[in-house]
Amino acid sequence: MQCKVLLCLYFLTIIKHVSPTEVWVRPHTSALLPCSISVPPVGDSLLGISWTFNGSHIASFGTTDDNHVDKGFSWDTSLFVNGTFSLTVLNATLDQQGVYECQVRYNVSELHSSNVTLDIKVPPTLSIPSTMVVLDVKSELQCIAEGFSPPLVYFSWTRAGEVVQLEQAVTAVDHTPEGTYWAVNVLKFIPLVDDQNVIYGCVVTHAALDKLLSLEFQLSFVYLPTVTLSAMPLPSRDSPLTLSCDIEGFYPEDVSVSWLQNGTELPAPLLSESGPDGTFRTRRYYTLSPEQRELAGEVECVVHLPSITEPVVTSAALADIDPIIETQTALTKSAKASVSLMCISLVLVFLLCFGFSWRRRDEKQKFLNVSGIILPPRVIVGQKGRVTISVEGRRVDRVQTTWFLNDTPISDTSHTVSEKCPLLLSGGDVGYYKLHTQGPLHSTGDSSKQRLLSSLSFIPLISIHKGAVFKCQVSYVGKDQVVVERVSDKFTILAPPKVSEIQLTEAGDDSSVVTLTTQALCFHPDIITFRWFCQGGELSPVASQALSAPRPDTQGFFSAMSQCKLPRAELEHGGTKVWVSVHHIALKHPITRETRGFIKRPNVSEIITSASFPGQYLTLGCDMTGFYPPGISVTWLHLREGEVDDREEEVIEGGEVWGPLLSGPSTYRANATLRKRGTNEEKESTGGVVCRVEHCSLEEPIERQWRNILIAAPSIPSSLTVHWTSEGVGVFNLLLTGGNPKAKVLWAAGGTTLIPLVSNETGGKGVDGQREFRSVCALERSTCWLSQTDENGQMDSRKNGHTLKTKAAVADPETEGIEYIDERDGENNNVERKVTQMEVEDESREEEEGVETLHINRVNVRKGPRGEERARLRVSVEITHPALKLPVHRTWTEPKEEVSSSL
């Protein structure tokens, strides 16, 4: 017995208490609640274990008779001897969350006590109660996470994949009866026009989620209305008073209107109608009873839109809008002043009668008859329209007109904005307007009257003229008072649709059905009709499904798509003709698109050649891919320089077509080849070959061209030829023979550094029939340094020198008719120096007819660094050609003897 007591005391000194533990599990899974001691007991006869949850014993074991485990829990008693007393929760539910306490006793002493918290992980679900926002007005979007556990959750917001609100932690305090939590997060922003059709997203992070949970959506824009309150008067005060509330420019259509009088709600219903700009309008009436009318006071019209917290409110006092109240007030005031007005009126009557008789004649002359504003019968986007007003009277020569768009004055912009330029200028809503005034003209009905026509030409643009009206004010010159004002009716801007061809695609996994699709783009207004038809079999006319955009794009245009489905077998025969007819108010006649069979256009590649050496066979190839049906035709034609038409007679024989080969579902590919012998003949050097592809899907054949361009380097002389005139002008000559294409030359001259020069080039054929290209450059030394160059970096001959007028010097400096004097041979660089008598004429005669000019470049050669002697003159030409890997240079250098003699 003493040994047992000592052993128990030993256990109490070495056992370590385990800290509280937290266990997370999914709903309806088993959860192990740990409880153990580091040193197991010697035996279990004095051992007592109990588990407690919410003050109740759910499991117990020990010396007492109360050994049990509640339903839904289990443990393994065989592990007690090892010091393990863990409890398993079977099929854990939300109501089993909480703190579990484990107590272990030996005899009467407590060996161990620990707490285990059981939590259930439940992932959240997301929802957006409303996506409706108001354009350019601060709005809020709510994202609700529901049914999750534990209560901590993180929210963030994205726009087009970009984070617009960083992650925020929210600890939910409200929970549902089931034991889960819910939380809400708000995004506050101002919606703009650019937010239309942009994907927004609410992103949530939670402990029960393996990855981010996102809910994407698009904004639904709400347009706030303009509300006007008015009254419809009746002759008697005892009659009911009808109030009118005009609500315009709102979207969507769902709108509710309530009436309030002195804060008390008044009921009223009415339907709404669609306006020309896509918004809705409605007018709500309320008839006040005589008792309500007698109460007077303030009447309010309150407009509520769905998902908008703040309604649109307008109010008016009955004293301002009720004509009977206004009349009574006016009569009361007039009664007080009746005596004084009667006295004044007697005096004014006499004065007015005298003045009226004096000005009667002049007023008759100023009497005007102004017509209404005449609108064009059809207002088409991008097509010029004209509005006109006619003024008839005796003094129309003194009449002036002023035009307005709504309330904005219109000025003539035809001198700053072209009809073909963009109509909307940067910085404002300004379009193309041109004002016209015609007259005064003699009136057809009365020769004593005159007529004036004032008109305004404009080019309609939806963003400017949609829902607008034109206004014209008629007044006299020098007078500010407006005599007559005319306002046009609202007009509908029309834009005809652009209808695509019919596209055929297979309907998903069902390969036996083909979907036919056509699109209509850039039309206005939004009402459009698609009608599908077919023939050639036992099929009836096809019903279509039209998918139209609910809102216009940023430019105000609408788009729509229509589809229909047909059996694939009918279309593959090629005999079933299907067509769609598109009807729109902007079209005088419907637009029709048709197709016959399951047809796909071929994709034709450029012509590829396997060799490019003269005299060898060339293999030309052209690929055709992605076409159906497989029937395809390829024709090879000669292409000569300058020829465009009548090539059908020059068919090249020997072409082959490999295929067609089935490359995919209802698609084929083929390859056309042509073997052609290379040639060096001049007539073939710039010609080529045309590959013409014909297919039933093509209205016009597809053509690809290949040019047989022969590249050959020209013959370049080993040195330059120079002729010197008696005035000290050097004419340098370079002659290139043969070669294709023409080479490019660049002349330069100077001392240690070079500057570009202006040269003259001529071309033709020599005696042997070869191509000749001659370049001539003239220059003279200058005593001053002039470096004016044109925009291409070359010297401007009109600034740097003068012109030597001689046609022969350009074409051939050795032509007969040029006399050479002081002729001698040069000693250096094998240069032939000749002094030629040539005519140097004044610049004022440069434009004489029939005379060609040779630019004379003026080149200054600076002295040496010490000033002893100047540098030697160098003249160089650079020759570039596609056949030359590197440019070729030819240089002439002034002999040293001439440098010394010129000092």
C-alpha cells in the first residue's frame, strides 16, 4: 500500500498538462478530440476519465457505475493504459461546435485537465444583390458572403482583372439559426462611360476555401429621369384638378411614382413608353378633389428607381400652378390698384392712339410671315442634311436669322471642319455646319413683298444630334429683340446596318446540325428584323433567334446577331439555298445575304519558289487551306511588265494540283505547283507568274503574283572622268553599263572631310543594246566655306553656287559642238583634264524653255592645320546596288602640283 501511494505521488510530480487545442473539420466528418498524459498509469482500477461539453458529461469512465459514452461520440478504452483518452466526434455538425473539457483523475487526485475547441469549416457562397448603378453619380455595390464558418473572411474587388480595392478583413458577428455566419462588403465608386461592358468581380478568401472564390458580373446602368410637375386647369373651382408629372430620360423601364401632398402619400398608376433615344418616358396624372385642392400647400412628385436609394423629387406650390388661385391673387391685387390704373389708362389711351396712327405705316412694312423649320425627309449619319426657314415681308432686307442646336448658338464651321474630316473636334461637341442665306427674292403671291430663305447644312452625328431640336430666331439688324422664334420637331437619326456574310459553324457536339449566323453592326435606331428563308429541299422557312444588344455602344450605335439551324446533310448537298433578309428603317430596300451549301473560303498563301538562279528550272508553289467543298481550280498565267488585262490567253501549261486532302472536319487543303525554266531575256526579266484560284465560295478568283526579277550587278569603270572649263568648273562623269535594277549613286567632295553634292543622271540603251546609266556632277572651288544643305543633306546649288546650262554636259561631255582649249593630259590617277569653253548664264534665265541645267556645286577646301597649304581636293562617288554586298567607291584626288601652284 505504501508503494502505491509513493507511485501516485511520483505521477503527480512528472505529469505535464497539455495546453488547449483547436480542432477544425468539415461538416459531417469525424473529429478526434485529443487528450493524453505523458506517463501512463500503472493500472486503470483507480483511474477516472470524463469529457464535458456545455456543462454536460458526454463520456465518463472510472470507479463509479456511471460509465457511458453519449450517442454520436466514441473512444477506445484499450488505449487508456497508454495514457491516451481521446474522444471521437462522429458525423460532426454545426451544433457540436464549442469547447470540450477532458479531466483525468487517479484515485482522488487530478492528473490532467485540458480543453479542446471543435470548429466546423464551412465555405461561403457569394451573391451580388444588385448591379445597378447611376452614371457619373457615387454608387455602392454590395457583395454578400453567406453560410460560412469560422466568422473571419476577407473581401477584395477587381475591375477587368485589376484589383481596385485591396483585401479587407471582416469578422462576421451575425450568424444564421443553423450556426453559420454571413458578412457584407461594399465597393464605393463613381461609374463612368468606360465601365460599360467591363467585368467586375468580388473576390473572397476564407479558411474553408482551398482557393480564391470569385463572382464576376457586369454593371447595369441606371439613367435618372427629368421630372416636371404641372396642372391641367378646369373652369370651376369645385371641379377636380388633374396634376401632370412628366418623367423623361430614365432607364430601365421599371419605375414607380408616388404622390405626396403636405407629406401624405397619394396613389397613382400609369404605363411608360419608349423614347427615340432608347430611354423611356411616362406621364403620371393625379386628380385632386375639391377638398384637396382647397388645402393648397406644396405638392411633390417622387420617382423611385430600382436599387437606387435616393429618389428623384420635384415639388411645386399649388398657388403657382393652380390657375384659379393665381387668378384670385391677381384679382385681389388688381382691385387694390384699379382706381389708380383707371386714371392712368385714360391718359395713355390718347397717347397710344396718336402714336399708333403715326407708326402704323412703318409697322406694316416690318410685318413678317415666318414659316416653320423644314427638316430633311431622312437624317442619315454621315450624310449632309439641311434645315430651312422662309421669311416673307416688306422689309426682309433688314432681317437677320440666328440658328441654335437646342439652346447652343451655331456658328459656321465649314471653313475649319471639312466634310471628310472627323466630325467631332477635340475639346467639344462641334460638328460641321454651314449657314446659307438666299434673298431677298420677290414673293410669288405679292410683288410688293420680299422673301428670304435661311438654311443650315449639317452632318448628323448621334453623339451631338440625338434627341436635339433646331431653333431659329428672326430679328432685325441692329435690334436685340427677337421678332419670331421657330423650333423644329425632334428628328430620328438613321444609320443603316452593316450586314456580314452568313457564317456556318457546327453546333457543338452535334455534328449533324449546322448553325448559320449573320451580324448587323453600326445601326440606329435599335429596331431591326431578321427573316430567314431556304429552298431546294423539303425544308420549310427557318425561324431564327435574334440576339440584340440592350444598350448602344460609346458612339450610340447598336449591333445585333441572328442565328438559325439546319441539318448538315441538306447543306452538304450544295443544293439548299439559304438566305437572310435584314429590314431596318434606315434602309430603302432590305439587305440580303445568301449561301448555298456548307461552304468555306480557301486561304491562299503567297507563291514560294525553290530556286532563283538564271537558266535553271524554278518550282513555284502555292498552298490552299481550309476550304469546302473539295472542288477547287488553279490556273497559272504569264505576267508581263505593265500588263493588267487579257492575261487569260497566256495560260502556262504543266501546272499540277496535289490533293484535295481532308485536313479537318469539313475542311480540305491542296497544293498547286508549276515547274518553269529560268531565263535571262530582257522581256522576261521584269515579268512574272500569276496563280489564280477559283472556288464556289468566291465571287472573284483569288490571285497571287510572283515577279521574275533578275538581279545583276552593273559594270563599273575603274576611275572617274573629269573635264575642266575655263572658268574653273570641273565636270565629273560616271558611266555604268548593264545591270538590273538601276544602281544608286551619291557624290561627295571636300578636303579632309566630305560634303554631299548635287548630281544629274540620265539613262538609256547603248549601241550594243545594254542598259546605260550616266551620272554627272559639276563643281568649282570656293574661297569661303558654305555648308547650306537641303532637307536631304545635299548641297543646294541655288545657294552654294550657280548652274551651268548645257544639255550636252549632262548627256555626254564629249558630244560634238563643245570646243576644248588648253588641252593636255594629266599625270596622276589617269585623269583626262580638258578646258572647255562653256556658257555660264545668269540664274534669272534658268527657267527658259528647252534648256536643261547642270548644277554646279561650290566646294571649299580649307588650309592645313598650320596654315602652310590647303588640303587636296577629293571628289568621290558611292555606288550601291542589290547585287553588291558592299558599296563601291571611286575617288579622284587633286594632284599636289596644282595645290602648290594655287597657294
